[in-house]
Amino acid sequence: MGERVDDEELERLVGEGAELLLAGWGSADRAAVRDDFDEWFTRLGLDEYARDVTELFLQTKLPVRKDLTAMWRARLRVGARVPSDPGAADELRALIDRLIPTVLSDPAGGDLIDFRSGTFNGPVFGVQHVLNTYGASPLGEAQPGSLDWPLAKDIEPLTHGVRPTGRVKGLPALPPYVGRDQDGMVNSALEQARSEGGLVIVLGQAYVGKSRTALAAMAQVVPEYRVFAPAQHEDLRKLPALLRGRAERCVVWLDDLDGHLGDRGLEPRLLAQLTGLEAVVLATMREDVYDTYVRTSAPGRLLDLANTVELPVAWEAAELKRAEETEDPRLVVAARESGTTGVPAYLTIGHRFWNDWQRDRNPGRHPRAHALLRAALDLARCGLKGPLPQHLLVTVHEGYGIAGLERETLDDAFEWAGREQYGVLRMLNRSGLKKAPCWEVLPYFVHTAEQDEGFPPVAGWVWGLAVEAARANPSAYDVESVVAGAPAGYLREAEAGDGAAMHALGLLEGGQGEGEKAESWFRRAAEAGWTESAGRLGRLLVERGETREAERFLESAAEAGDDEAATLLGKLLRDRAAKWFGAAAELGNPEAARQLGDLFLAEGELVQAEDCYLRAEEQGYAEVARSSGMLHLLCNGPGAAQVWLARAAAAGDGPAAELLAHLGSGPQPLEETRDRFSFSEAYPLDNAHYGVIQEEQGELAEARKYYEKGYEVGDAYAAYRLAVLLEKQGNGEEAKLWYRKAADMRHPIALAVAERPGAPDTVKE
């Protein structure tokens, strides 16, 4: 209906509501009508109107309908427009929809509602009184033949005042009757009334099971009696005339006795007449109403004549045992969970709560309260039995995506869900400290959801939070039970292709020691694109030695930001690189030897690194310069390190140049530095190195000799060093010649010099 109804819709709504309220006054199920309207007004803060509802239903005679209808239309209009509750009109519509079937299905009907003078723009309902159909009454004249009333043994409880419980597929509408400890007293009182006549009242609080107990006693003690069940406020004065002279015996069934008292109803003289006709009067009455009537004159005198049996709310252990022995799941759960509430109240109010909650997802009603109850219900279905931390409920309820949460604060939602309603139960029961409140959902909700095949299953992400909560507080929850149930919770989503659910199943199976199952789920999740599973699968494969297969999964995880997967992949690739660099080095590849040496150097394996670098040096592989320089630096040979790093820097190696700058410059002891090299034909690069050492010692002729030897074995660096030396000596023309030779050998600095204006042509040897 939305936040606000238009005027036309509002008038139709309040018109239906007023007619329903008055029809309910004359209905056999008047208590339900009274309670629902009372609660609606109370929830809206209209306590005065709520009290007026109660007073209206205590009256024994309905005032003039036209004036009364107008009054209640006005009051319902106020309620539907309460500014503080935009969902009030929706609640009224739900109330009407809920009660119409109850009133319409009442075989005793109710007062006749005459819509002939009304104008309505939508569907309307009417309830007609079977004993007062436009003035014709079967009580007017006694008719010959049998009374066309049902036998006591055939009475249908739901049409004679017993409130419905939740339906379960494959089970009867009502659970079987469970004997109360007071049955003997009720049966005894009814047997006495059968022999002597009189009034028997089963007394008790609302929702205590009065009607069911009384009807069960009726079926057992007087099964062949005909049952007359008049509507509320029916004129009973002609009933004796109808019964007089008949052989059949009768039970007058007056559920909610307060609706049958007064001048036209049951009073001491009429009771005496019925007793004389061997009729039994069996009634039920609420304790609060009984206490009100015993203080008045005429009704009080009648009640003094009654044989009253009081039914307690809480069930004794023997009664609960009998309920469990029925094996009806509704009764089994109620016996276990109802506590001091009592089984009947638990079943009937739980059923009403469930229906109310199903409607409260509407943004105009209580969407946040609905979501919080759903969270508590789902967590309980996961196995988190007992109180749940409020912060956990808040986290879960936000994940459902229910619209309209912003229209209801958390405090308001918890207040509504935790409020005692119908004077009996709460949907959420609060416990714990004020700063750390906990909430427990009504067990009826859990049982009903588990029995309802159409109710949504618990989502996988909720199972995940439930497992975390159980493990975080093992003293409060059965961790094994929650963990054991989680796979089934994830399975549906996993089979539908949800990678997150597959990953969660892998974690659960792994935690239970099911390695093969865990790996299977991780593989499925990884193939579905869930990179977290790819990382885990990669690690599992590495542990098993299947490194090649692991690499693709680790790479997928690494690309998604998994640093551990990236590190492990790097190690695998390094190890594999070492293998193939080693193979290439054995085949004589100097680049592979240098790369392998770098790997050894990084691992601190200096002997192996030196062996690899020497292999490269033997082949005149100048690119090994920085690596060799680093090795000499680590082996405390700064002079030799400078020589190698100078070579690398001259070739354009930036890091080598930076290291060289940090080392500083200056001559090194000739013998000490020379010892760091292996001057022989086997190491062609060392010619230039010896030239550098000689040059630093001032032995320029010796330096030129070694540079020329280096050039002869194809070392571009040797030619470059000689060019630099000649330039220092002022021999520019010859320096240009050697720069050109070095450039022809692709030395980078020599190339740059050769490109300058005035550089000589290439020298051909």
C-alpha cells in the first residue's frame, strides 16, 4: 500500500476495518478480533482507543450500529494516519486480511452486516448470523424431529474456538490433543453436570488451551450429546422451548463465556431451565474477565453456580513427556522449548508471530526488525543455539539486501522484535549486559523454518560467519556441530558454480583432515576463477612436489595480489632457472654461467658463484663484469672489485657505476690487486685488467702493452682504455684511432665519442 494511502483507499480500508470490528464482536472468535485491534491501537500509542476496544467487547449488548460504525471508522482513520508510523495503514490491511477468514469461517457467524446503504470502491466482506438471518430464528418455534446439531465426538476444534497452529506438510491441521493433569477434574465436573445438570467453566489465561481441553472432555464424557454452539451475544431465551420434549440430550458450548452473558444470554434462571431439561452447559473464560464479572451482581451470581476448573499456564513434566510421546514434531519442539510459556501459547502465538514476521519485510512496516530476526533465525539454523551477540546479528542482517532498512533505527528494530506481544511471548529474547547485549530467537521460528520446504536456505556467507563465531566462543556453542553442518550449507551454492562456496568447502574439509576433498574443492574453485583457492592449491601441489602444475595456480593468485603465492612462485622459478642455467653453462654458454653465478651469489654460495663467473671470463664474456666485481667486493678485494666495476661502468652499467663511486678511487697495491686475477691465456679479459692496474701504478708503457693484448683477443674494453690513456697523454689523433677501434667493437662510450664531429673514419685492420 506504500507509505501513505490516498483518501479513497483510506475510506475503504477504515470502512472494512470498522465493519470487521463489529462483526467480530458477535463472532465466536471474538477474542482474536478484540486482541488484534487492541494490539494495533496500542502499538500506535493510541492506548485510549485500545481500552475502548476492550470495553466494547465486555458489553453484553451492541449499541446502535450506525453510530458505532461511524465512531470506529473515525478512530481507525486516526490510527492509519499516525505520523510516527508510516506503516500503520499496511498493518491495518494485514490485520483485516488475517481476520476475515476467521470470521467468515465461523459457523456461528456473527452479527449481520448490512452493506445495502454503504458505498464501497473495493471488495467488501460480510458475516451473517445463522440464528438471526433477517429475522428468521430456529429458536422461535420448536420443530419435530432430531436436532440438526453435531455430536460432541464429531466437533471440529478449529471452528469452535481452538486457535490454529502452524501447518506442517503431511500432518493434520492441529496437533493431537495432549492430556493435561487437570483433565480428570474437568471430566469429573462434566460427568456431574451430565447427571445433575449445571454449568462447567474451564478457566485460565489467554492462550492456555482452555477450548481444546474443554472440547476434549466433551468428546470423552458426552460423545453422543448434540452440541449447540451459539454465536456471541445470541438470544438464548428460546433455547429451552427448542429442547423441551426431545429425547436427545444437549451440550450448550459457550466459548468465551463473557460473550454469552446478560439478559438475552445465560443467566441463573435460564441455567435452571437448561438443567431441568438435562442439558449440560460447558464454557471457557479468561481469568481477567472472570475476575471482572465476579465483582458484578447478575453475572457474578451465575458464576457462583458454576463448577470451575482452572488450567495453569506452565506444563508439568508428565504433561511435557506426553507431548513428546505424540511424535508430532510441533509438540515435540514445543515441549522442549515452551518453558513457562506453556505449549498451547507457544504453538498458537508462535504461529501468529511467524505470520506477522513474514509481512514485516515491507519497508512500510519493520524491515530492519525483519532482517534482524532473519539473521537470528539463520544463525540458529547453522547451529548457534542460545543467545547471539548483538554485533553478530547486526553484521548478518546488513548482508541480506532488504530494502528500506534506513527507515528504521537499530534501537527501534530491536525494541519491536524484543517486545512482549499478546501478553505472552517475544520474537527475540534479550540477555547479557547492557553494553554487550545478546538476543535469542523464538525457537518456534527455527522449527517452522526447518519444516518449511519453501523457506530460503541459509546462505553460504552466513555459514562462514557462524563457523567463525562458534570457533571464537567454543564455550557457548557446539563448534563441532556447526562445522559439521556447514558443508551442506555451502553445497547448494557450490554446485551452482559459486567459487566462494567452493573455497569455503575446501577450508572446512581441510580443517577436518579431509585433504583429498579439500584439494578437490580448491581445484574447482580455482578453475572457476577464485584466486584465493588457486593460491592454496598451488601450495598443496608444491608440498607434494608437483611444482610444474603448481606454477599456473600460484601465478593466478600472485597476479591477484597474493604475496605469499608470488614469493613461492619466485622461488620455484628461481630453482627451475638454476636448473636450466646450469645445463646451458655445462654446454658452454657464458650468459647462463653468469646468470647461474648470480643465483649462487644471492644465496651466499660464493665458491659456486666464482666458479660460474670464471667460466664466463674464460670465454671473454664481458657482461660478467659487475657480477665479478660484486664477488670480489664480498671477498675483501676492493682493488679487484674496482677494476671489474670500472669495466662494467664503462659499458653503461648504472648500478656498477654507483658502487664504484661509493668505493672511491686511488691506486691499489700492485701485487695485492694482481693476485685477484688469473693472468693467462685462459682469461682473455684480464689483459685489460692488468693494463688498468699498471696504469694506476704509473706504468703507462706496461699498461699500453696489456691493452693492446686485450684488443688482440677481442676485448673492446681494452681498446677503450687505451684510447682514454692516449687522450690523457695528449696524443689525440692516436686516441681517436683507438676510440674508433673500440666503437667498431660496439663499446658504448667509444661509440658515443666516435659519433662526435670530426671523429675519424672506421679503421680497417
